[in-house]
Amino acid sequence: MKKLHLKDLFVLERAPAGGYRELIRVATPLVMSTASYTIMHFIDRVMLTRYSDITAAASSGGGILSFTFLSFFLGVTGYTNTFVAQYHGARNKRMVGVSVWHGLYLAAISGLICFLCRPAGVAVLRWIGHEPAVLEAEILYFDIMVAWAFVPLVNSALSSFFSGRGDTWTPLWVNVSTACANIALNYALIFGRWGFPELGIAGAAYATVAASMAGMAAFAVLVTRPRWRREYAVLSHWRFRWPSFSRLIRFGGPSGLSFGLDIAAFSLFVLLVGRLGKEALIASNVTLSINSLAFLPMLGVSMATSILVGQHIGAANPAAAVDTTRRGVILAVGYMTLMGVLFALFPALFFAPFRGEGISDELFSQVYHYGRWLLVMLALLGVFDGIQTTVSGALKGAGDTWFPMLVHAAVSWLMFVPGVYVMVSVLHLGIYWAWAWFVLYVLVLAIVFPVRFRSGRWKLIEIKETMPVQPPVPLVEEAEPHEV
């Protein structure tokens, strides 16, 4: 008798296109995966907060700037997911393998560029002007993370082979294993446990790199299994094709730039708030770490929406794409509303893990005084974020990447960043005004993206190459590599 697995409860054939069951089938592992990522970083921030007030203040600054440098390239390589989804929907297995290989080429090039841009990041940190001890810790963390930037980029391209086809369970197991390894390594390398050296904030960075490399090795083994070599010829379609590479840049470039501009604006927000003092910086860092408990799982719903929209567009079924997007927004907003209520009613519960020997009672009291009101703002911000993130993900899944890029460029850099700078550095209005401006920024995005989606222009965009569907090819050992 065949064993029943948990994933059998979410079989695609039992789920009508565009329905809740289909969305939940794909979203559940993604939500669990992003939740594991959230827990990993949450515990990482808790450990650094307990280690010292310097690492507590520096953890977000160096981390978020390194992610900013990575975000553009991560957005481009991550768009491999959309190409895989659309070719999978069109039943063109040949081009699925081609898309993954070109995502890997782009990941390698992008990792090298990130490595060469390290001095620019250090210059940005020095320009922000945090306290010398905090600045030194930020630079140390940033330098390590950017030097190994190619690892998460390769992971993004490899995982697209699974998630783009709707198999979101395989990335889940890899990401959960990676998160567990990262947590253990964080404890060992930050505090110097189990015979490892005590490295503080550098230990947190090295732990993340080591765990990510283990995940990269796992994905490489899984992608090259005989089943996939037989069905998708993943080892045969390695030859570089300019048409495939240029289309990935053409559509993924705006997606990456949109993501990068958004993350860069958010990074400057965090760094500028740091000018208000150590208490305000730690309060923002802790609040944002708490917010990740809500945001990243919600991001799993957005990712599932984007994948399914891509598959429905590839299968020439835009009506199902509309239904999927509508249901994705309902799920995301419902979840963020629940988390917002918990943030507003129980702030002490969420701040309690950050209290430890590394931060004095007096400093923690000041941090909590700021943070409990910031959590109230998060309750409102989360609802708007659920709308804009899910709808913009649907647009990108359909190939509409230029519009989100232009919106983020305009709203982030003509409204959000200048407004925060004026409030913090010119008018000295304080942390609450800066965060209120953050809420308004997300509200604007939550209005603009749904208007674009309702216009239906995304239905007219074609990202796939017009190539015939190819039958499965034999194992690479049984056939010569094909020129695609």
C-alpha cells in the first residue's frame, strides 16, 4: 500500500486553477521556508543583542547594506523562477533546463561584481557616520557577507528549478536544514562554544556563509538527480545562448532593479535612523527583526502568487492568474492583520527575547519605550505591505517588470528617502515621524500596484522564446549535449 505523505494533501491535479487549494498547495512550503529563514535571522539578532550593545546596534546596519548590494543581482537571478514557471506552464521542458543554466551564469557574474563593489559599501557606511565602535562592527559584517555573495545567488538560481515548477517542498527541506545549521553555527561562533573561537559579529557572518554553502551543495545534488537529467536534460543544456541570457536580463533586470531600489531605500532608512542615537537604532533594529516574523512568511504567499501567475500565463489562462492574485491578497492581508493585532496588544512578549547580558536594563527600557509604539505602526504598515507585495509579485510573474521598477524608483527616491533625510537630519523630528513616513510610503505602493493590475496590461506581455516544445532527452551519459 502506497504511503501517504503530507505533500499529497496539496496535489495540483485536485486543485482547480486559480483556486485557494492550488495557492495553498504552493504557498504552504514557501511560507514554512520563509518562516525558517525568519526564525534563523530572529535568533541571530537575539544572539547579537545578548552578546553586546555594539553588535546589537551594528547587526542590522552591516547586514542590511550587504543585502542591498546583493538585492539587485538576487532580483535578476531570482527571475529565473518566472521563466521556469512560464515554460513549465507551456510544457516546454527543454527551456526549463536552459533557463536554470543561464540563471547560474548570471549568478557567477553577479557574485564577482558584488565582490568588487565592497569598497563602495564601506564608503557608504563611513558616510552614514555611526559611532566608531558600531561602524567597525558594521564594516566587518558587511565585508564578509559581500565577499561570499555568489553563494545565495547560486542558491536562488538552483532553487528556481523546483519552485518554478510548483515543487516548493524541496526548497523547504533544504532551507530548513540550512536554517538549523546556521542557528547552531551562530551560537558556536558568536559566543565561542563547543571549541570554536569567539568571533562576535564576524561569527554571525561566517555562520551564515557556511550554512548557505551547505545549502548550495544540497541543491546541486538534487537538481542533477537521474530523474531530472532524464526528463529535463539539466546537464545537457549548459551551452551559453545569448537569446536566453539577454531575455533574462531584459525582464529580470527591471525586476532586480525594482527590488534593489526598494531595499536600498529601506537600508538608508535604517541607517539614517541610526543618526538619532544608539537607543533609536537598537529600537529600530529590534522592531524590524520582530516584523520579519510577519513579513517573510507573508512573502511566501507573494512568491506562490508570482509562481502560479507565471504558470497560468504560460498556459494561456489569464483568468486563473487574476483569481490567484485576488486570493493571494486576501491570504496575505488576513495574515498580516492577525500579526498586527498581536504586535499592538502584546509588545512586551515580542521584546522579551532581546533582553540579556549584552544590553543594560536602562538601555533596554529606553529601547522598549520606542519599540512598543513602533510595533503599533507595524500593525498598520503590515496590511499595506501585504497588498503591495502580493500584487507586485503577480505583475512580475506575468512579465510586467518595468512598471514596478519605475514606481519604486519614483516613490522610493523622490518621496521616501528625501522625506526621511529631511525629518532625521534637517528637522530632527525623531524616530516616530520617520516611521510614520515609512507607513505612508508603503500605503502609496499599496494603491499604485493594484491600479496597474486592474488595467490588465500585464496580459499582453510575452517573455518566452518562441521555440518548439521538445520531447524529453535521454540521460546525459547516453547522449551528446544538445545545442539549444
